[in-house]
Amino acid sequence: MKTKLLSIAGLLLLPLAASAQTAEEIVQKALDARGGVEKIKAVQTERVSGQVSFSRGMAGTFVVELKRPLKMHTEITVEGQKIIRVYDGKSTGWMINPFIGNKEVQPLPSEDLKTISDESDFDGPLVDYKAKGNQIELAGKEKLDDKPVYRLRLTNKNGDVRFYFFDASSFFLLKWEGIRKNGEEDLPWESFFSDFHDVQGLKYPFRIDQGSPGTEFKQTLIAEKIEINLPIDDSRFAKPTVEHAPAAAAPSSPVPAGSPRSN
């Protein structure tokens, strides 16, 4: 009788087991929700431009240009000052940041170079994640602002751990959690993605609210235009030139890195 009861219990649990999502299935659905891997890989260049605002009322503009393989040029203009970060897609990068006293071109710090390929990979960490050395596991299903979400844990080849929260219905990425560098300091960081729009068959978040919980480091990026497969000359990813301007107060948030998508 006991065996029979156990068998019946097992049968009752079958529908639950069949409906359970695996990490790999969630990744596939998330990529399909964006427009599919084929369309994602067909993007050769990308330019995102818009407005950025920081805490304490500071605001400015940003432009991020990306080109395969892994090339990136980022400019943030605040109070007449321009912050520039460039990566050549291979091994070398440069920066100009007058807000921290670097008015001349400086090489990107070695710590930045360790993670710069993640920023410049506009496919995102889920496309070919195994080939990239990323390990993904399902960390649970929970609620985010009353929305059911799947929580994925990603460990990259450097051992860094990040969490991605996907809407259980649309499979759009709603939140990212991880660690960001602010100078020599490691800060817990979170990004919230919203206002999704279609750009030539691919879905992009046009708004990102991000910051370090419990600190004054807050910033919002609002994309005004996202262009894909436009011509961008390789010279944009070479060592930048300096444009001197009067000194300005530093923004109270780290410089936004990468494009308005998941890192």
C-alpha cells in the first residue's frame, strides 16, 4: 500500500517537473525574446546615444560605439568636460577623465582591462556563453516589483559572479546584480532595465537605472537613439586625442560603462 501511495504521489508531481525551467532553457528564451541569436550575431556595429543623470542633480550626454570584434569607444560629457574610454578590441585601451585629474590620455588600468571585453561584447554574456567560459545556473524563481522572475547566476572565466533577473513571462532582462570598480574600491552594483523598444528586429532597453545600494552612487541612462550596422571607422578605436576644457566638479557616480544592456 505504501509503495502504491508513493507511485501515485510521483504521478501527481510529474506536471510540476515537466513545467520546471532549466537555466539553458531560460537562456534560450531570453535570447529569442531579444530577437534571436541569428539577428544578434548579424549586428556588426552599434551606436547608442542619449542622456545620463547622476545624483546631486548633475547630468550630461553619452555616446557608446561598438564594433566587432570587441572594439569600444565611450564618451560622457558633463559640465563641458568629456570622459573618454576606448578599447581596441585586442589588448590595449585608453582613458581621459578630467574629473579625477587625468586630463591627458592614460592607459586603461589593468583591472579595467580584465573586464573590458565584457563591456565591449555587445552580443552579451548569454550568447555562446559556454564558449566564453561562462557558467550559468538557475538560482531560483522569485518576485521583482511583484513580477515573477527567474534568477540566473553567471560565473565568468575570471570567477566573477553576477546575477540576472528575467521576466518569467516576456523573458526580458529586468535586473542585473554584480560588482563594479570605483577606483580601488569594489562596490555592489545593480542595474534595472526598462522601456524596451524594437530596433531592426532586436529588443533594447532604452532606460537603465543603476547604482550601488546604500550609497550616493546613482545614475540613469536614457537612450535617445540606438543605431545598428552603421559605418564606424576603425580610427574611433585608436588612442584618443585630448580636448582641454575648464575644470568641473566630479559627478557623484562612477562613469557608466558599456552600452545600455546587460554586462
